[in-house]
Amino acid sequence: MIALDCGDDFATWRDQARQLLGHGIDPATVTWGQARMDDLLAVPTPLPVGPGPFRARVPAALLAQLEQAGRYRGEQRWNLLYEVLWRVAHGDRTAMLAGDRLGSEMQRRIRQVGREAHHLHAFVRFVPLPEALAEQLQLDLVAYHEPAHDILDSACGHFADRLGRQRWLIATPLDGVRFDGQHLDYQRQCPQAWQQWARNAEDPGAELWLAYYRHTFNPARLNPGALRQHLPGRFWRHLPEGPLIPELVGQARHGKQRDGQALEVGRQRGKRITVADPLP
Amino acid sequence: MQLIAKLGILADAAKYDASCASSGAPKRSSRGRDGLGATNGMGICHSYTPDGRCVSLLKVLLTNFCLYDCQYCVNRRSSNVPRARFSPEEVVRLTLDFYRRNCISGLFLSSGIIRSADYTMEQLIRVARLLREEHGFRGYIHLKTIPDADPLLIEEAGRLADRLSVNIELPTDASLERLAPEKRASTIRQAMGVIHHGQQAVAGEPRAPRFTPAGQSTQVIVGADATDDSALLRNAESLYQGYGLRRVYYSAFSPIPDSPSSVPLAAPPLLREHRLYQADFLLRGYGYKAGELLGETGNLALDIDPKLAWALANREVFPLDVNRAEPALLARIPGIGLRSVQRLVALRRERRIRYDDLIQLRCVLDKARPFIVTSDYRPAQAELRSGLLRARLREPQAPVQMGLWG
């Protein structure tokens, strides 16, 4: 049994896999773990040196797919990829297609990773720093986000496109990224200072967004199941509108479902218009 | 009035418009440049409200003062609602603030009709111009078009916005006359024609200034009048063909406060709206014709989806051999979507397709089973009558509580 550790880094894994493939080493006899061997009874074998005799040819598209699937955090993260690579390199292309049992799992992981990148683009919430602090830290916007897969590095360029010369950072429990208006600085280990700035930012200006969220909701169409399906509960606590969700659902269930109007608007004085009225 | 109070009133007044899409815009980026905003064709839903609808844009009215008296509308002049009006600068400020926070991908601005159609349209254009020209905003802008406005103003709006929309609201002349006396079907169609003409003028000319690159859309209200699904779908089909519309939105009529007696005070028909969206998708994505889905009159079935309904009514087409059938026909099998069709075609180039492959592809086999043949499967129900099959496949309907007043 060969036990390997690639530090959850795709480039490292790719070099290891290329070497294994060159020596014709069967997927059943390799395992990638976290630093130590998981299987106590296995006798560790070293990784053979040199490129090895077997020259594998695989379609170019496969490498991109393996890289994307490698961002998935889960069981057998790297073993699964080597098994796909092995089968395709030995002429079985179905291993990368969704119809195959293994290929279907890889494709599912690719979809999950893509979905998680989309979640980042959708659900990151930046807090603008007050001017003095922004000047001191050279930073305009901070955000804290907890992605389920390793997508920050590959997906964060989106915000450089969106925010122009604004300086921002996104901290996560693992990694982090900072943009100074010109360059992205990605850190595999998020500096503690970044995490603190992002988690402790005060946001007196959040009220406007919360007011909008309350009022754009139509209680007559209440459908909390659909909300949960598109906006999984794990994101709620980092969204400013998260705490409003149960409150609005509760209000709607207790009588506010009659019509579409928000409670706060219904309480205000109305105004009928006659055509003779001078309009603003 | 404070900004936050105006925002409450004017967001509340805008929520009955169903569209909140931010997709279809061309690639734009602000990387390393002054200004703010990017689009890449993909829409982003930044949040969801407890009605399960996506929040992609800041959707507000510039003002809910309105001269018109459309019976279905919460902002009609005879409605007793609080009124407010934003200045263009206030809308700009809100848009940029929410955008910077990553709460939205752009702005969807509409308005009540004040003074005149032209004046109202000019105000909407002013907001878009401020955003684009003063603030270098490259995010998504959707402007509502006032049907009676000068065509020159509509063209100006089309050069600033990613999408324009003119709402039909009620698909028949009779209903418009009864419920929206100030609106006319002919001017609505004329405005659509102006937009369509503007799009055609720049089509195929990559250097021409962009004109509504994300297309135009419209909305019809479902359940405020007696129009049936057949009329709604035929109307949608003619709009897709005649004006190159990108989307028709169906909005189940929500009861409004201070409701006039001319419109229903019932819960919005959400399932009917859902079936219309499904049928509409079949028109746009799958190549169905409205006439295939419904006869001259009638409504879509609520207990089965329209694709299954078509398959049950056309049993002579089935069962289809998944290994041989044309992709366009594969896509007509209930429970097999466009993505699965693509995958099946890729897979069958490599080898014969078995029943187990469909499970791996996560096709909805409960629906597909009676309609398919694979290399190792033939349906036992192939001879079963459609009525019996339907009884097995129908979705359970939530029980309707007996009303106190019948």
C-alpha cells in the first residue's frame, strides 16, 4: 500500500498521480490521507522514483474536470480522481461520463463545486468600513464566508470584476483573499487579522437592505420550502437578512397572508389620488 | 420623508412584478477601472425571500403616485395606499450601496404614471443615465417601458438598459377595457415593436452601440380575469415569434389591500402559475407548439405536468428507444430533461444505454418508465391505457379546506 499526502493541493496530486500512472500502480494499492496512514495494517510502500515506463494519454478535458472535482471536500477526495484517471488512461472513457457509476460521482462533485462557487458569488456580503478605518487598513469592504468546498481561490476573481478599484477582502475559516485594487493576494491559511476584521466589522448602514428585504417579500405567496431549497440554512447566519426569515414566515402564517402588502406599509395613512390633484 | 421610509413603500409597491432576472447581459468588467459593476451573462440570485422568489435586482418604483386606475394594481389612483417618490439620486445611491455590499446585481426600475407617459419615461431614463454615465455603473439595468411614451424615448432607454419590458398584464382587449381603462393593447404592442425594431437594427453589427442586449420581456397576470391557459400560451407564443421576446412572466394575481370588487380576493393560484411556466419552458426550450399542449380553449391540468400530459395524449409516439431516438424526441420523454438528453447522446456514442444508466443520470424514472425502451428494458405498461397510467402518475393534490361561505 502506498500512502500519500498532497496537502489538498491539486498540482501536488497531479505530479504524484502522473508518477503512479507511469509505473502502472493500481488504484487499489494507493491511498491519499491526511499526513498519516489511515489503514493501520497496511505496510507502507514508497512512491517509486522516476517517470516510469507507461506513457498515458488522456483527453485534455479530463485534466480540467479532475481539477474542478478536486476542489470537493469529501470522502476519498483524491483516490476517486486517481481511479477515474486510471480507467480513462487505460482506454475506458466512460469513467468520466455521468452514465458510469464512478463518472457519475465525479460529475456530481463537479456540479457541487460549481454550485458552491455560485453560492460564493451570491451570498458573500461585504460590509463597508468607515472612512478612517478604511484609510488605516487600506481596505474598503470586508466579508466573512464559510464555503463547503475549496472554491475561494478559483472563484474570487469575480469580485475584482465587479468592484473596480475598491479594496476588499474575504475571510473564511480556512483560506482568505485580499484585493488591493490591482492584485489578488490569496492565502491558503487565512491570516488571523483578516478573520478578525471581517468578523467584527460594525455595520450601521445595513438597515436599508433589511427594509428592502422585508418589503419586497409577498406574504400572500408564502413558500418557505422553496426558500430553503435555494438558500440553504447554513448560509443564514452570515446573511444580514437571515434573522428576518423566521420572523417574516411567522407573521405571514399569523394572518398577514391575506394580501401582498407588508405590515409596516399597511399601518401608514393612505392617499387616494383624484385626477385634478397636482402630482409631484 | 426619510429614505428608508420611501424604500419601504416603493419596494412594497413594486413586488407584484414577477421578473427579477439578471441574466443575458453581455460581458462587462470593472477590473482595474473606475466605476462599479460587471455582468457575464449569468444571473445571480443574491437572496430569497420567504415566498421562495429570487432577489437579484433592487426592484422599486420611482414613485407610486399614478394617474391610471388599473383595478388589479395596488398603486391605482383610487387605492388607499401610502405614496412616496424617490429622487433619481436616491435610487442611484441605493443601487450603488446594495451593489457594493453584493446584495444585488443591478436595478429594476419601474414607475407609476405621473404627469404624462413621456415625463415618466424621461425620469426613468435619467436614473439609468446617472448610473451609467456619472458613476460608471456596469451592472444590470432593467427599465420598465411606459407604452404610450415617445418612441425616441424608448430607443434612448434601450441604449442604456440591458433589458426593457412592457407589461401586457391582461391578454385580451375585453379584459383590458374592463380592468385597465387607460391602457390599450395596441399601444402596448407598438412599444414592443419599437424595442424589437431597435434590437434588429443592431443585430449582426458588433460595432453598433448595444441595444437591450438582454432582450425584452413582459408579464401577464394570471387569475385576475377569466382568460384561460390556452389563450395565455397562444398569446405568449405569438409574442415570442412576433417580437422576439426573451421571456413572458406569469404572475399569479395576489389579493391586494383595499381590493375593488372587480378582481378576486382569493389566494394566488400558485400551482396554475407553475404549470404555465412549465408549459412556457416547453415552448421556448423544447420546441413544443402551444396548439400541441392545449386545444382552442381550456386550462392545463394541475395534477400532472404539461410534458407528461402531452405524452399521455400521444401514446402512439411511445415507447421510444433511448439508443436510437432523435434528441428532439428524447426530450419529449417525461422525466428526461434537456441536460439528460445531452448526456445520453454523449454516452451512447461510447456504448449501448442500459436501464441502470438512466438511474445514474438521475432521470425521473417513475415518470419515464412507461415511455422508454433500453437495451435491457421494455415497459410492461406499454399497453396500459392512458387514463390508468395517469391515475398512477398524478401528483397528490393538497386537500382544499372547505370554505365557510362556499
